[in-house]
Amino acid sequence: MIAKYVHVSSVIATFILFFIRGIWMISDSDLLQHKWTKRVPPVIDTILLASAIILSVSLYQYPFVHAWLTTKVVALFLYIGLGMLALTYGKTKTIRISAWITAQLCFFYIAAVAITKNPLVLS
């Protein structure tokens, strides 16, 4: 149960930080350049990934065996790519904002799949 609480807490923390950094990106805030804003998110994401692996192993639920978990992993890679585009690699503010919004939609899809354990949650 502890791994689940750590995982859910990390999910909430990573989303809040991504959302705030997106607001800072939109407003061209200097806060986006602070050391902690570059160091804390990877630490939380590492805890999130570690807790996901622990949950997967302890519950005998594996990607490429269970469709809902496979869907989450694929969507996670999309979310990561969109996040990188939004906060680092987007060449224009329009691209960055579009990627930021799309990443949030992707995040909510991942959460919905996790809750329902159904990759077709949107249908």
C-alpha cells in the first residue's frame, strides 16, 4: 500500500510542478531558471517511476502483458516528449503552449486509464 501512496503522491506532485512551470513558461518568468525548478522535477519523476515499477512487480501487472498498462507506458512516452517540447525544445511560444496543453490532456488520459484499467476509457 505504501508504494501506491508514494506513486499517487508523486503523480500529483509531478503534475502540479509541470503545470506551474508551464504557467511560468507562458509568462516568461525568471522562476523557470531557478536551480530547484531544474532539480526537483527529475527527483520526483524518479520516485514516480520507481514506485510504478514496484507496483507493477508486486501486483503482477506488466506492460506488454496487460493492455491498460501498455497503454499507460506508451502514453507516458508521449507525455514526456510533449513536456520536453513545451518546456525546453519548442521553438516558438505557440508550439510550447500547444505542447503544454496537449501534454496535460495526455496526463489526464493516463490517469483515467490508471483508474479504470481500461485503455478505451475515452470511447
